[in-house]
Amino acid sequence: MSQNPADPSNSIAFQGLPGAYSHKACRAAFPAMNPLPSATFEDAFAAVREGRARYAMIPIDNTLAGRVADVHHLLPYSGLHIIGEHFERINHHLLALPGATLDTIKSVESHVHALGQCRNLIRQLGLSVIVGADTAGAAADLAKSGDVTKAAIASELAAEIYGLQSLKSNIEDAEHNTTRFVVLARDAVEPNPNGNNVTTFVFRVRNVPAALYKALGGFATNGVNITKLESYLVGGGFVAAQFYVDVEGHPAQRNLRLALEELEFFSHEVRIVGVYPAHPARASFSGPGE
């Protein structure tokens, strides 16, 4: 396809400003598509629902920061389907205006997670910290400021877009700093049932003793590996919980089909959010078998 910015079928929405790590993930996974910046996750979802973009690239977990706030609440009700996943290594750069040096900078701005992931360098340089809305926004603010005493923590892509220089690269404290993204579309895509797949679904347990234990028992007895299980409160109270789950396999496979049938017996509102091929990098983040 040609890269026509007006062509929704060749556009991929992401949350954030140009230069955000979600933008970087779009370029890595879909280099031929036009990235479409969106102010919020809801806006990115709406761009796909309304046909202004073909896909959305949404961060869901980070190896350091954990789950991305709000996404687990929004995704099941977005009306979209997960059709793929992407793992993006997060390499933070200390950005500054041309002419600035490590000796001139006195403060650094970025998203709270990025600042937390670069504590060692911030402490080493004795910088004061300014919490910003996002990494790319911090880079954009820095470019407008004209102040050589200020720095930002953001991506190399942000430096390229906003005309900044990287004073230091790969400044994150942990080498494994990686974000997992999911790719969303209006229509589900049926992967090969015999391939290496992931099934994502949500469910709510009935408010009875041992409900979760019983609901998940079928996955153990049928040999289905649960790779992610997260709970969060719903309904504005402290009683009802919804669970977000990733498992290995395809619902067409007998063991997963039986496990899902047993889950429905002990829970309610089971909703499959997506069935999609596992990303090759997933194996790098799998722990030893039980």
C-alpha cells in the first residue's frame, strides 16, 4: 500500500504525541503504515471503531512498571479485538537542546514511570525532577523552552522529531525494560489453530466461596498454561472483581475449549477479547516450567 496520510486502511492509531514509545512500536511493527497520534486511549480506540485507522497499538504491560493503568478497564468494552502483540525494548535517552551539556543541565522532565526507571542517572547527575504527562510531551516542551539547563527523558525518535540531542543513551536502570503492546482491530482475525497462539479473555466470578479456585481448576486439569492473570474491582465497590487472563492456545483446541466450558460453569460474563499469534519475543520473557 502507498503511504497516503488520508488513507485510514493504512493508518495505525496510538496514544500520545509523535515520538512516544507507542509511536516507536508502530514504526517497528508496521513500518509501512501511517502512525496516527491520539490524545487518550479512548481516542485511539475510537479511531479504529470509526474507521479513521485500521489498527491501534496499545501498551498493556511493562516489565518494570507492571500493567498500564486504565487499559484493562477500557479494552474489554472497546468493541475491538486483539489481533496481535508486540514487545518493544524501552531504551531511554537523556535529551537536551543543541549546545547543552551534562554540566549545563539542572533539571529533567518525563513521565513518572520513565523517571522511576532512570533513578540511578538522575541521582548521579544531581538533577531536580519534573513529572510530565508523557515522555514525548516532555521532549516537545523542552524543544520549545530554549533552556539549556533543562533535559528530558524520552526516545531517540523523540530527539529526531523535536530537534534535540541525546546526551546519554540507554540510561534505564534495568536492561530488561520492555513494554508489551497489543494490536487492536474492528474485526477479529482467525489465526491457525495449530500455531503458537495466545487467547485473551475476561470474566467475573460468582460471589461464593472458592469461586476463583473452581473457575480456574479446568485450566489446570486440561493442561492449559495461564501466562497472565490480573484482577481489578468493578461496579464501584469492593466485592465484585473482574479478571483479565492470557492463556496459551486456541479455543478450537480441545484442552482450551474444555477449560473455557468449565470456566463458564463457575463464573459469568466470560468474554474473549482476542485470539492471536504469540510474538516471537514472548519466549524470552517466559520463566522456567513448573
